[in-house]
Amino acid sequence: MASEANVFPSHAFLIRSLENRWVSSSGGSSHCSGRRFIGYVIPVLLMLQWVFCCPETRPGSPRVTHLRRSLDSKNPYQYMPTEPGKSSDQIGYEQLCTRWNREEAEAVQRCKRTLQSDETTREAKVLALNELEYWAMRRGGYDAEVILIGMLKDPDKEVSGQAHISLKKTWAAHFNMWINNRVDRGRLLMSENKLEEAFEIFDKVAYENPLWGEGYHLRAKCWNAMKEVDKTIEDLQRALEFCPNNYLVMVELGITLMDRKKEYVQAANLFKRALDLCPFLPVEGFLRDLFKKVPSLKEDWEAEKKANEFSLTEPPARLLPHTWVERFEATERPNQAFLRVGAELEQWFAEVRRRKADAATQRKLWSVLVIKWDPDKWPKKLRSFTTQVHEALKARRERELAKAKPEAIEEWKDKDEEEFEEAQNEYDEEAVAFLKRLRAQRTSR
């Protein structure tokens, strides 16, 4: 009777007492039959009593639904592949990625609304910036990075300074903790002037993570310390290729080109790009030196500043496609070029909101941008880049114009927020159970 006692431990003493009575009052011949009778009948009666007398176990009750879901979530067959060539690990990983991407999108949009609201306090904005920093570092989210760049021109110096600090942390950190440990070890060796050992670490990091721009940036610092100018410039250019908004690398590359290669025009362009993103960078001294050496650069600089002045009559020149289509990234790295344009657009969006332009003015500005970026007006090789910018502008135009109408302020609701509410109603408990099992397996190793 070990099985019945294990199933109903609280009634085990009752079963054994009944067995003892039956044995003592019956002969030896009826011992086996009585034992079998009690062993089968008593558990069945107790089970029926438990089912019909407990109200929260009746069919349709929340307790039964929860039990069924928990049992279903433990079903291993739900992760069995339904297509050839797929594994259960791949299916589970895709479900987790979908869930994490949804959580990231919800958090980023929530922070974005907090930063764009006129009624938000400074403390709430700083907390929103900290959360964006987390998502940009932990998940490598480009959306979070673009919003942080948009806050660099905020009139509140504390908010813009916090955005600057968050971006520096974002670009300097990898989402993998072990890679960060190796990078810290390499920085320590560089501070101790052990350049060869530090170079081995940074070279391996750049080789194993070819899409991480900071790996090339760190290796470029080693090349620079070892007086390898050409290799320093090459790695700095690679860092900008994979992290096109890193204005710190722009400044370092500009200084290297100006001092070592005497490439004054390229250095001036890099300084101007860095100042467009972060207006409080201390590069005015380098620009003055450039203007003394090449006076024509000052004239070009003043003309470009005048063309890019903010106006409610037309968008600035840096947002128009003729500024971008001739660049190498427009055809060879369209996603990176789109990220770069997105940072410029986000800063312009923030300035338009601060000027509190009416709906008619915004409609005119948005129409100019949408028409200029029409992909049908540009060669086929630019189709990927121009299409991304054009679609982003159209989606953003509808939302911004809806918020600009006075009569629709109370009725308007962000489309992303509606999608997030629907997603919350579709909360997947199976994915959560799988995540818990995955974490338990990793911690047990």
C-alpha cells in the first residue's frame, strides 16, 4: 500500500487501520482479497469526495483552468518542431526573442512618451533616460540609442548631459558580460603600458565580434599607442561603419587625420558631424586651427550652418536626401545609413515639438520630407536606403499630425500603445515556463 499512502498521505493511517481490522476479523484465506478490496475501493471513494466536495476543483473554475494551463505548460510536445530542419531549442529561442523584443518595444515607447511630454518632471526624464540606457546596453536596441541622441539638444542641460553619459556607456559596453570582463582586463593592461598583451585581447574581441564597433575602437587605441597611424585610422573608420552615431570616434578620427595625415577637409567634416549630434562637444579649438590652416573651410562651415538653421518654413539641408545619397553607406550599408539619418530626424522632431508648431505647419514640413525621400525618384541601388527612410517618415507623420490637432488631443491614442495592450492580453504562460526551465538548467550546470 505504499502507492495509496503516497497519493493520499493524510488518509494513510485510516487505510492501515481498516486493513488491520479486516485481517483480525477474517481468516487467512480472505486476507488477500480483503486487502485488494480496500486497496482499490477506498482511494476511489476519497478521490470522488475530493472532486465533488471541493468547489474550486469543479470544471470551469479558475483553479481548474490554472491547473490545466500549468500542466499544458509542462507538456514537452509543445516545443516539438513542426517543420523539417528545426529543433525544439530553436523554436523556444525564437519565442523568447519575440517576447523580449516586445518587452523592449513597450519600454522604449513608454520612455519616449515620458521624454516628449511637457508635463514630465526632470526626475522622471532622468529615470526614463536610465531605462533607455539599460535597453540600449542589454539588448543593443537601436531605437533606444536614437531616442538618447535626440535628447542631446534638450534645453535642460542636466537631461542632455545625462543622455550624453548614457550614450558613452552604451557604446563602451557589450551585452555579453564575459566580453566586458576581457575588455576591462585589456584596458588595465593598457594603463600599465603592456600594449602587446592588451592588443591580443582587443584583437581577439574584434575578431569574435565583428559587428561591435567598440572592438575596433579599442584596437585602434592600441595601434595609436604603438605609433601605427594607418592601422589606427583604418580601425576608427571600421568603428564608425558599425556604430555610425558615435561622435566620440568621429572626434578621435578627425584629430588623427588632422595631426598625422594633414587631411583637413575630412577632419572638418567629421568635427561638423559630431557637433550636429552633440552640440556641447569641446571641438571649437580644433575647428579654429583648421580654419587658420585652410581659410576656405570657414566659409563652407558658415554656409552649411546657415543652411541647417532650424526653420518652420522648410526642413534643414541635413535632412534632405541629397546630403546622404552620395555617401558610401547609402548603397553598401543602408541599415547603418538609416540609423544615422534617424538620429538627425529625432533631433529635428524634438525641436519641432519644442516650437509647438500647429498642424498646418507640421503637415507642410512632413509633406516636403516625404516627397523628397520618395524611393521612386532615386536610382535602384538606393532603393533599400530611401525606402526605409520614406516608410519611417510616413508612419511618424501620421502620429505627429494626430497629436498636433487640438480637438484630437483627448481622443488620440498612440497606435503602438494599442498594440502593446493587445499583446498584454495575449500573455504567453508557456514561454514563461520555458524560460524558467532554461534558467534552472543553466544554474544547475
